Amino acid sequence: MQGDKLPSGEKYTQREGKKEDVEGIRRRTWNSFSPKHLVSRRLRGMISFLGVFGPGLVVMLADTDAGSVITAAQSGAVWGYKLLLLQAVLIPVLYIVQELTVRLGLVTGKGHGELIRDHFGQKWAWVSVGTLTLAGIGALITEFAGIGGVGMLFGIPLWVSVGMAVTFLAIVVWTGSYYSVERIAIMIGSFELAFVLVALWARPQPSEILAGLTQIPWENSGYLYLAAANVGAVIMPWMIFYQQSAVVDKGLTIRNLRAARWDTVWGSLITQVIMAAILIAAAATLGQSHPGIPLDTVQQITHALIPFLGKDLGVLFFALGMIGAAMVAAIVVSLAMAWGLGEVSGYRRSLEHHPREAPWFYAIYTIALVLGGLFVISGVNLVDLSIGVQIMNALLLPIVLGFLYLLALKALPEPYRLKGAYAVVVGIVVVITSGFGVFAVLNTLL
């Protein structure tokens, strides 16, 4: 990966080499289309504020990926509404972890892998990016399995639906800038809101939802396993790498910290509302007619919902939600891998560069997509493979969250450093989240 590196001794960050920063782009765009004398300063400030939004929303939409959809559907089908309260509890957990990535990226101007290299050495940086690569390939397999499952619902061969998805995702990144890729990702991810319509369509009973919120069978190992699976579905290694690199590649700075935090807040709320909607839809239908029956694939979930939602619109909405979840996650995972490997090895890594200027960045993004697609169409047992991916992600959580916590203590200057009571709270969140992941592994293997 030497062809697109800078000369020896020079460091590269995504911000270098840009003709103007994000504030300059916004000012130029505003002056071109909206004369200042026609609007108030507050309105201009609001538009500038909204211009920061994107990385947090995209990564949170990707968090509700194909594997998470299956996990939420399993939770509702097996336990009714008894795991619904957990979806709300996970909102602050998700925000706490991802806010640290935003803070690290905006204050230092560096990606996650680059910070680990600078503060812990090249060896640990490769360990960290190795966890990213393993988790990323595993996630891509899950996403393309979801896309293929939707295709088969409509009679489309697996290799056709997966091949079309890989081709589309490659074209989006190879031909677009950061802003265009972000907007397309948000547009695709917005299809996930179809799950909310599915939940309303299922006509859940408010009294049953309230009863489920108060009935928590903590002594049941099966319940605890699915609770651990839901926790594990919230934090993925690629989420941390993506959001930290994205805020840097977008050209955001410490001046944008407040808006970037709100971006993360809204993203956390939306992704957990979607997870709750999937759980409610499954609980209101499958949890009533066939309680306790597990569902392992997209086809099983959809066919089980047909008697309640109808064969046409109900299935169509569920399929749209799954496509949106899987496609936006595939974009995020592949970009996270391309950014992360570049941060450790040193090659150019920005969506603002033409593919000729950053060949390794675009090549790794495309290779990741192709490898994930090939695994899915190869005929391997996708259910067993998905279980293996979940186990691997759980084992990686202590490494990923551990590095994030240490960087927040060490890499930030005094005004932004993690400290005091909040540092203790974050530490507890890291330990509990990692512990639930390890518990899920032990409960599966033993």
C-alpha cells in the first residue's frame, strides 16, 4: 500500500489537501442561493447547524442492520414485550459510546486507528484494525444475507440481488463526494421507517405493552441471552471507526461539537425507535399466535408475518425496511474498513479524493463488498455463520470499548478530556456492555 502514501516523515489526515473547510463550503452555498438580507441571522445559523448533521444519523441507521432486525424480531416473537424496556435503556448507552468517538474526532482531527497508533503504537493499532476487519467482514455477510433473503421473497435469485447490491454500493462511493454519499446513505436508511408502519399495522394492545414492561424474568437464562444479544447489537467495532473518521472527512471541527452531539442524540433515538417497532410488530403478531418460536432468517420472519399483515403491502413494507437497514449498514461497514486500514498503514483515505488519488482507499472499500457478497452466494450455512459473527463481535467488544475509553482519558486536551464523575459513569457503561457481550458468548458455548 505504498503507491498513494506521502513522502517519508509526513503525516496524512483527511483534513489535509482540501481547498476549503466545511464552513467555507456552507458559506459559499448560502451566498449562492439565499441572499443574507432576506433571512435572519438565526435562520442562517440554523441552516449551518443542520449542515453538521449526518455522520451520527448514518451510523445509527446502520446500527439497525439486518442482524439487529432479526434480533429484535426474535425478542418480540419469543418474549413478547418483555424486552421492550431494554430498547429505551440502550439509548443513553449508545449515545455515551458514540459521543466519545465524535469528541475524539473533532478535537484531534484524527480517525480512531490513527489515534491508537499515535498513543499506543503501531502494533496495538493493527490489533484494533484487525478487530475492525473481522467484525466488518462478518457484518457484510449478514447484510448481504438479508438483502438476498428479501430478493428470494420476490423470486429473485440470490446471486442477482447480492450482485446488484454490490454494484450499486460500489458506484455510489466511486462516483460521489462525502456529502453525496452521506445523503444517499440517509435516503436509503430512511426506508427503515417502514418498520414503524409495520408495527402500527400489527395493532399492538397498549395494556399488553404496559404489562410486558413490568414483567422482567431475570432468572430465565433464555431471556438473559436475548437481552445480551440486544446489547451486543447496539455497539459494533465498525460504528466507532466510521463516525470518528466521518466527522473528520466531512471537515468538521471542534466548533461543530454541539451540533455533532445533537446529531448523535437524534440518531440514537431513531435507531432504538426502529428496533422497538420491529419488536412490537413481532410481539403483537407472532408473540400472540406462536409464542416462543424462534425465527432465524428474513424469509421465516416475513412468512410468519403474512397472516397478520397481508401478503402484499405488509410484506412490501417489511422488505423495504430490511433493504434500507442492510444497504446503509453495508456502506458504513465498508467505509469504516477503508478508513481504518488507511489510518494505520498511511495511505490516502478520503471521499474527497478521486479514485486515482487514493486507489487503496477505494480498492479496499470495493474488495470488502465483493468478499461479503461472495461468502453469501457461496452456499455456506448462513444461520450458523450469523451465530459465529455474533460470537466474534461479542468477544471483540472489550478490546474496542477499552481502546475508546483509554483514548478519551489520554488523547484529549484538558478541557475535553473524560474525567470526574462522568468518567466513572462511562467506565461502568463500558464494563457492563462488554460483560453482556462476553456473557452472550459463554451462554452460547456452554
